[in-house]
Amino acid sequence: MNDLDLSTLEKGQVLARREHRLSRDTLVRYAGASGDFNPIHYNDTVAEAAGLPGVIAHGMLTMGTAITGLLEELGDPSLLREYSTRFTKPVPVPATGETVLEVTATVGAVDPEAGTVRIDLTAVTAEGTSVLGRARAVIALPVQA
């Protein structure tokens, strides 16, 4: 969708919707890539002792996963100017199988003068739990002639 035109975007317009599947294998791979080997991301006993429902996904893995659908739709990740979120709930990952995270990217505001669009992201588990709060990305788009 790298041919987006600011003049055609409207508040409330959905730009991307993706389902992401996270398994313990995903957590192991992310831990290796990031160097984050906190045992709450792989050991149920430690996670439960910390007051969690069990092993949870890394926050930065969740945040990174949430933005991927939008970046795929844009076709050019250099259009991303800002991205921030608050972590509101952990993402439990079962010992076997996977958890599904559904992420929707919706136009929150268009600023024609600045040439930017604010995208609001929602990330919800299959159980209906919203796991990110105030997840927002700002993208820069050239106005098409």
C-alpha cells in the first residue's frame, strides 16, 4: 500500500489488520536475538512466583509484532516517524500451542499541514484482552498530485 495519498485517508479508516501467533518457540528465538533471558519468558514457576499467570511474551516482542502489519501495508518502513505504547496487560504464552494476537491499525488523525498521519494500534488476545494502551504510530506520507 505504498501509494497512500493523505487526501484519501480519513479518521477511522482501517489500514491493516493482522493475526500474529506467538509460541514458546517464538519467545526462545526472541530471547536469543535480544539477549533478554529473563526467566518470566520461559519458566512457568518463576513467572507464577512473580504474580504472572505463567510465561509471558517479552514487551518489546509484543510492541514490535504490533507494528509489523502497518509497516507491511506501507511498503516502506522509513515512513515511520514515531511509535510508542503503554503495556497494559501481559501476553500469556502457553507451554504448548500458541497465543494469537490480533492487531488493527486505524487512522486516528490526519495532519495535512505536517504531512503526517497518526495511526492508532489495538492489540487484542484471542481471549479478548487488550494488551497495549495508547499504541500510536506517526507516519509521513507525501501528498500525491
